[in-house]
Amino acid sequence: MDQNRTNKELLLKGLQNMGICLVFMFLGPTILYMAFSNQEKSTFILILIIGLILSGLAIFFAFKGLKTIMDSMFKK
């Protein structure tokens, strides 16, 4: 009977990952916009790379958070 319960610690860890994802979801595209609006500056490539990395981290943390949340609910 106890095996159908949600693992609350794992659920909180998943929600924490989703919170990190939310931060990166706004930060990454904002930095990408800043990079593309200043293409003539010498730091264009550096800011573009940082924006792409942050956007990639948003995708990574989204998948990691969803997997952790699903594991907390359905994994035995």
C-alpha cells in the first residue's frame, strides 16, 4: 500500500530543477537578444556563446526536472 506514494524529497528536487530551468529560460534568450542587437561590437561572439550555453542549460534542466518529478511519482 505504501508503494503508491509520491517521494516528496525527490519531488522537491525536481521542482528545484524546474525553478533553475525557469531562470535560464528567461536569461538565455535575453542575452541572445543583446548579442544580436550589438553585432558590430567586438564582444558579439562571446555574448552569443554565453547566450547559447544558457539556453542549452534551460533545456537540460527542463528534461532533468521533468524526469525527476516523474520518478518521484511513478518509480518504485
